[in-house]
Amino acid sequence: MKTNSILVSAFLITIVLPVWLSSCGVYSFTGSGTNAKTITIAEFYNNTDLGPANIAQVFTNQLKDYMIQNTNLSVVQENGELQLEGIVTGYAVSQVAPRASGDPSQIDAAALSRLTITVRVTYVDTLDESMSFKDKTFSFYRDFDNDMNLSDIEDTLIRQIFDQLTLDIFNASIANW
């Protein structure tokens, strides 16, 4: 008898609840707050002095991949109902955690450095112009130990920063958060 109760509960949680939530129009599993079917994501431009040459292309591809995997939107080359475009405007490494060397004759070095990437985005919602925004800035960073060589960990740091920037852009545009 206890086994039947567990099976019924499992059925309700895995089948009935998701169907009910998605059908009532209150919740979307994609998190999308739009009725659009298509999105155009123009190639981002690289306007940084220090960043890798392909940083904008990598970001554009990651943004497209995120939209394909996490929404029901079709990515189209042009004239999408939703449109994203932007510029990678900042790529900076700064020292964030000074540590005393203990020797007055030596320069105090930093224990941590911070890689910060900034993008400026324009979003156009052709179905609801009030949701659009122009030149909104998004920025995120990752700290790393100065004992590590930046060139050895740069790709990983960039990917982690882009993960957050992509989520922030999605939330500000399509998810309407």
C-alpha cells in the first residue's frame, strides 16, 4: 500500500505538476516573458584594447548558444522579432588584494587580480517596444590568484564571466526580470 502511495506521488510531481504549471500560463520553463518566435543576434564588436582578438565572436556565439538551448526562440540571421546587438567595451585586469611583503625594501605585491569584462547591449522587442533598451551596460568579473599565470587560465575566466553576462542579458531582455 505504501508503494502505491509513493508511485502516485512521484507521478503527480513528475508529470501532472509540470503540465499544469506550463498550461496555466503562469510559469514558463524557459523563463521567457515574450510571445516572440525569432531572435536576431548581431555579431558583437570588439572595442577593447587588451582583450583577445576573438573575444566578441566568442561572446556572440555563447549568447546564441544560450538562446537556442534555453528558450523556444529560433535564431535567425535578420529581422527577428527580438534583436540583440552590442559591443565588448572593456577588458581589464586590476589588482584587488594587496599583501604586505614584510620587507620595507621590497614592493608590496597583490595576492589577487581581477579580470573584468564589460559589454554594452541594445535590445529591440518589435512586439512590445516598451521592453526595448539601448546601450545598457553589463559587467562582471572573476578574481584569480597572482601565483597563476593569466594566459594559462584566461580562457576559463572569460568563459565563466561570459556565462554570467549571458544570464544577465537574458534576464534583462527576454525574461523581463
